[in-house]
Amino acid sequence: MDAEPTLLVLDLVGTFAFGLNGALTAVRAARLDVVGVLTLGMITALGGGVIRDVLIGATPPATFLDWRYFALAAGGATIAFALSRRLHRLQTLITVFDAIGLSVFAVIGAGKALAYGIGPAPAILLGVVTAVGGGTIRDTLIRQVPTVLQSELYAIPALIAAGLTVLAIELGVYGLPAALGAAAVCFVIRMLGVRYGLNAPRPPGSSWRAEQ
Amino acid sequence: MDAEPTLLVLDLVGTFAFGLNGALTAVRAARLDVVGVLTLGMITALGGGVIRDVLIGATPPATFLDWRYFALAAGGATIAFALSRRLHRLQTLITVFDAIGLSVFAVIGAGKALAYGIGPAPAILLGVVTAVGGGTIRDTLIRQVPTVLQSELYAIPALIAAGLTVLAIELGVYGLPAALGAAAVCFVIRMLGVRYGLNAPRPPGSSWRAEQ
Amino acid sequence: MDAEPTLLVLDLVGTFAFGLNGALTAVRAARLDVVGVLTLGMITALGGGVIRDVLIGATPPATFLDWRYFALAAGGATIAFALSRRLHRLQTLITVFDAIGLSVFAVIGAGKALAYGIGPAPAILLGVVTAVGGGTIRDTLIRQVPTVLQSELYAIPALIAAGLTVLAIELGVYGLPAALGAAAVCFVIRMLGVRYGLNAPRPPGSSWRAEQ
């Protein structure tokens, strides 16, 4: 039922990126101490996968059974904490690491859901939930409206990556290249959205600005 | 283990109502863009059922396996988004749709818990959790204190409807009429509470107002 | 799979303490009415155990199957609501009850995870999740940054207690005395941290204050 080794590496990369992201967010947005920084980093890194595994009935979640998830989440958070003082352009790093985690988790989440016998459409949805889950908990805990609700093309690229993943699996061409390709599509769309301030349309006729 | 067809219709009505409610809340309270509106609508519509199914061990949750839940949640949210500009008295609509979802989900949730072999008292509690779950996640994500904590008779009518449902099942008279009756009791109490500003008692001697 | 009787008593003590704590928090921090106070008390008391049981796959959670958890959570919350007007030094009581629940749930959570065949390291983590879960939901619902992120030695004593529990079980010396000892270590460290304002280190070179 587990991902093949090369995909596991990808999953661990996403975990590490979200660990870095969550810890940097804790340093920047909430100015927490070391325990708070590590905790938020680990929740961000492990949250999406835990939600996915609970929803597909794969309990206990893989993140509790495989020490490498735990180590990479904690390692990423610790590195971010230690280096946060020296890092410049913290917001850019936060956005990039978040986009990496989003992209990888959308792919891995959709693939794992399919592997557990879940149909294509719900597997895509589970990929999105995996991708945005950790970040949504992160934002909620530090009292920000979650990125997934504020958009700038956040859920949509995850949906595309999860869809491409399910398509590749159904076509029998899934593997590390296809997974990397799907993740890259998500990453590029997300970063373009951030770079050019692209947003999905607002309610017809409205001229509101999203709340910060 | 699934609800009989007529009850499934009721469940889908609740899903649709919560989809409308969540999307209108996103438009009104948080002024989100289209992805945010659809996302909040779907989380509100599907959240309670997902929590219920995870708690009774019915994973993957029905909402991931049956495309009709997904379609009605997304459909309700899309309709609300498209019409939100033309709708007047948005707050009234939000309250009414929320009360419909609350009432239906309390009944369906308690019934499904019993069907999974859970005892009467915890089944009632699970009905309440199903009823208030989606709305609580909705409020938390947009940084409002959840309605269930602010009351105006919110958890209590859900508790009554779930209790009536369990009673009807134990007496062997459960079916669409009984389910509709229990939901109607919840709906009426909830709307009377909103209409006349009825609230449960505050701590003895206090004259505080609930925080907004 | 269930804890032996003496450990069940300890678990119920923690449930009762968190019920008192959650209700007093609702009275003090959010000024909710009776339904809100009872609801927050029960969520605080039952939340950690529900999360633990969902994660280890022990669904439905014990708190839904054993009426004593429900009764003690509701009882604690009701007592706190009724007496809140007469109680002085509410903040001290809130802190003490929270520390009792934290300590007991770290021990019971780690022990239950091990009993379900989960390895030592993830069992320790699950003990911490059990300990901090209810309070984290409590804080999130009333829009406060969770104590676990703000620290003052909150997650660390829970980690130590869960670690001691796993050690005692592995050494074959676990029982009520060992459980009480591990919980006492957690309680003392937590209270010393509160009393002397001890905090974990902040990011290198920073002089920030945690946001309130």
C-alpha cells in the first residue's frame, strides 16, 4: 500500500519543505518561542498527511509509524528556527516552501488515496485536502484566514496536480517522472499566481478586497 | 448500513442547504473570491458528515465515496456565489439555510450512528456533532467564535432532534415522516430562538454580553 | 485494550479537570452563556482523547462508548458554571486544572497508544497530542493562540511525562504508582514554568514578546 521508494523520497521532500515553512511562519507571523516554532513547523509538515490517512482509514497515520516523517518535519523546523535570524526575504522563502509542499502533497495524496481503493474523483479531492490541510491548520492556529480561502490560485493548482496524478495512474504511466511533472505544474501555477497577483474572480459586481 | 433512499434525499437536502449557507457566509462575512467561497461552502456542507463518519469508523467518509454529496455541496456553493449579488436579506438566508442543515444533519447523524451499532446516548451526541460540525469549522476558518458556543438555542434544538430520532428508532417508528418531524422541531426552535433573541441563561449573577 | 481500573480512574480525573478548565475558560475569556460554557468544557475534556482514538484507529472513541467520560466532562463543566460567580482567582484555577489534565492525559495517551501496538516514539508523540489536543481546540474556538504554541513549558513537560510512561511500560514497571509519578513530574514542571515565567528560548538574537 505504500508509495514506491522514489515517491517516498518526494513525500519526505514535501514534509521537509512544510517543516521549514511552518517554522518560518511561526517566527515571522506569530513570533513564537522555540517550542512554538517547532510545534507549528511539525503540525504544518505532518497535518496534511495525518488528515489524509484518517480519511482513507489508514490509521495509525504513516507519519506516526515512520520515524523519517517525524525527523524531517522536526529537522526542517529546527533549521528554520536556527537560521531565521540570518535569513532575508523571509516571506519569499515561506511562499516557496509552501508551494513545494503544496505541489508534492497534492500528488502523493491523490496517489495514496487511489492506492487505497478510492475512486478517481474523491482521490483528487483527497489530494487537495492533503495539500492544503497542514497549511490550513497552521493558519488557523495563528489566527489567520487560511491561504486556501484567500486563494491567489492555491487550491486550483493543487487540484490540477492531483488530477494529473490520477490521470497518469489510470493511464498506467505513473512513476517518479510523472509525479515530478504534476508537482512542477502545480508549483509553477502557484508561483505565477503569487508573482503576478493573479486571483480567481470575486462575486459578480463586487469590488471588495479580501480581508487580510 | 446506508440510510434508506428517502433519508438519503433528506441528507442531500441538508448538504445543499449548508453549501448555500457556507458560500453566502464567505461572501458576506469574509468577502472571499470564488475559490474561497466554493471552498468554504463545501467545507460547511461536508464537514459535519466527515467528522461523524471518522468518529464512527466509517472511513472513507460517505461524502468521499458518493459523488452526489460532492455535487450538491459544490452546486449549492456555486449557486450562492452566482446569485449573491442579487440576493437581499443575505443574513436571513444564511440563518435559514444554516437551520435547515442543522436540523437535517442532527437527525441523519444520530440515525447513522445508531445504524453503526453505537448506543443511544452517544448516538444523540454524534447527531449533535454532525449538525454543528460543518458550521463550527466554517466559523473557525473565518475567525468567528462558532455559533454553537454563542448559542441562541443552537446546540439544544439539535440535541432535541437527535433525541427524537433515537427515540423513534428505538420505538420502531422511524422513517421519513418521523425524520421530517424531528428535523421540523429543531428548525422551529432554532428559528424562534433567532427571531425572539432567546438565549440560554448566562453564569449566575452575570450581566455580560457575549463577545461578537 | 482498555486501561486497567486504576488507570481508568486517572483518565476520568483528567477528564473532570479539563471539563472544569474549559468551562471556567469559557466564563472568563469568552463570556459565553450556559450552552457555550458546557460545550467548551466538554470539548476541552473530551477533545484530546477523541483525537488520540481516531489517530490510533480506536473508533468509535472511548469517550463516545463509555458514559462516564461524558458524565464527568459535563459534570465538571456544570460545576464550574454554577460556581464561577463565587470563585476567586479564576485564572489560577484555570491554570491548575489545565495542568492536571495535561499531566494525566500525556500519561494515559502514551499508555493507550502503546497498548494498541504503536511503537515507543510515536506513542510518546500521541501522548503529547492527547495532552494538548483538547486545550488546543478550546483556544482555537475562542480565538486565542493555543497555549501549546505560546509555551511557558507546556509541550515539554507533556513530552517528559509521556516518555517516562513509555519507559515504565517497556521496563515492565507500569502501574498506578508509575503513572502518578510521571503525571506528577509533568504537573510540577508545568506549574514551576507558570510560577516563574520560565519560557523556552526564542529565535537567536530576537527580543520579541509573544503575541497575546
